[in-house]
Amino acid sequence: TNLAKNTSNGIVVYEMGQDESHQRELTIIRDLPEALETGQLFMVYQPKVNIAQRQCLSSEALIRWIHPSLGFIPPDEFIRLIEQSGNIKVLTQWVIQQVLAQQVIWQKQGMQMQVAINLSAHDLQDTHLPDQIQSSLDYFGLDASLLSLEVTESAVMADTKTVICVLGELKKLGCKLSIDDFGTGQSSLAYLRDLPVDEVKIDRTFVKNIDTNKNDALIVSATVQLSHGFGFTVTAEGMENYIGLDILESFECDTIQGYYFSKPLAAAEFYQWVSAFNTDSGKWWQPHSSNT
Ligand code: C2E
Ligand code: MG
Ligand code: MG
Ligand code: MG
């Protein structure tokens, strides 16, 4: 049953009861294998724009699940459950196959596109992962530098020794490595020092109010400086408006990903978007330009 809750501002919020939310979790875990086979799951791609070149040369692959009865399930919700149920490796393998196959299609269309895949904590404890990725790259005939792997600080924390070893192997293959959601986990500075990464992605929570919040702006500019000092490139996540672009450019941020440029798109739409953007990106650097 739905529980109606009166909040202080008078808005009535419906929350799922415990039984209902437990039922939902069981459904999600139970239905994943079938969902993989029946096309309920698919990948979308969000552009990452290189600021100095004003070109989109890389992107992030994000998973989507439209469930027949539950509808859209946010990835944050089902990834956590799949991880808990021990199925994340299967899902990650599926994501890798989908993404590499898509990159081959784009390559045939004349678009060389680096794609980043999100790895979760369990993936990083799997010492077979580097070999599996190497075989997949060989199978699809793709260069490792076209594949980027995003890991969060909390995923690294789980078993730092194994994770550093796995990351080292992935780096040896020639894959790019990124720290995702930077600044929201713990001991961020030690990870900058110790992990063999190429890129730092500053979390959206610091980027979204960069035009109004001085503290956020300070965190972002300092993170860019620090990351550059280590030789890493910096991506700002979640930039939604032109003012943000202006500020991030002045901070010398290398790459920007966010709704201002584009939401994550289905593969065909993504190809169209990139073709148009890379042909004429100048207008995005004018204040009136907007994606929405
Ligand atoms: P993430 O890796 O940090 O991905 C960025 C999230 O920010 C995405 O949410 C993206 O749609 C959203 N985003 C990008 N720009 C903007 C913006 O300007 N404004 C706002 N409000 N949001 C923006 P999404 O797709 O819901 O994914 C959420 C999280 O789920 C991801 O966070 C990632 O941790 C996880 N995830 C998604 N796909 C996968 C996957 O294939 N495998 C794994 N292991 N995790 C995934
Ligand atoms: Mg990510
Ligand atoms: Mg992120
Ligand atoms: Mg995230």
C-alpha cells in the first residue's frame, strides 16, 4: 500500500511501503536475465565536448532499462541491486559487447569515437576483467585507446590492493582510466596520488551551481589545477547552461559533459548530433544557444 506523508510545506508525498519496495527489488533482480535477452536494456551515449578543440571526440555509455510493468528504472537503482545479487559481471560483459559493437558501426560510418564505460566495485575485484576486455577488443578489432573505463572512489575503497592491480592491467592494455564522481567519495587526494588514471570527472554536485556558489567554483578550479599538476585531464559533469561553459572554460577544464550540450542519446541520434556539432560548434559558444 502507498503511505501518504505530509511534509512541512504541505505537499503530500507517497512513499512505497516496505513490502512494496521489497517486491520491486525482487522483480528487478528476477527479471534482469530475461531483460538482457529481450531488448529491454539498451545503451545511450552522452557527448563529452573537448573545450579547446570545440569538438566531441569522446562520450559516456549509460545503460537504460524500460521494464514491461515497472517502466523506466533508473540505473542507479538497478545497478545497485544487480551488484548485490552478484550479477554485475554478466551485465558489465553485456555492456562491453554492446559498446564495442556500436563503435565498430560508427567506425564504418566514418566516426572514430572514444566511449567510456562505468565499472562497479565488483568488476574491479575481478582479476579476469583485463583479459576479457583484451579478448573483446581483439574480437571487434578495436584499439584499446578507444575504450575508457570509469571507476568511483568508493569502488576503489572496497579492496584497494586488488583494484589497483586490476586498474594497472587495464592501463597496460592501453585503455583510458577515469575517476568518476570525483569529490563525493572519501580520501580523494590519496586516490589522485595512487591510482594510475588519465582523467578526473568532477561530480555534478560541484558543477551545477558553479555560477552562483563561490565555494563550488573554488572546488572546481582547484581540482582542475591539482589534476593538471598530476598530468590528468579534467571533465566537468552535469553542466546545464551557457554560464557554466564560460566559467569552466576560464578554469581550463578540458572536457564538458552535460545537458547544455546534450542528454544521453540513442546510438543513431548520437551519431547525428556529433556530426552536426563537429561540423559547426561555434554557435554553442554564444550565450543564446541552448539544447532545450
Ligand atoms: P555517472 O557515471 O556519474 O553518469 C552521469 C549521470 O549524470 C548520468 O545519469 C547522466 O544521465 C547524468 N547527467 C549528465 N549530464 C547531466 C546534466 O547536465 N544534468 C543532470 N541532472 N544529469 C546529468 P544516469 O544515466 O541516470 O546514470 C546514473 C548512474 O548509474 C551513473 O552515474 C553510473 O554510476 C550508473 N550507470 C549508468 N550506466 C551504467 C552502466 O552501464 N554500468 C554501471 N556499472 N553503472 C552505470
Ligand atoms: Mg560515469
Ligand atoms: Mg559521474
Ligand atoms: Mg554517478
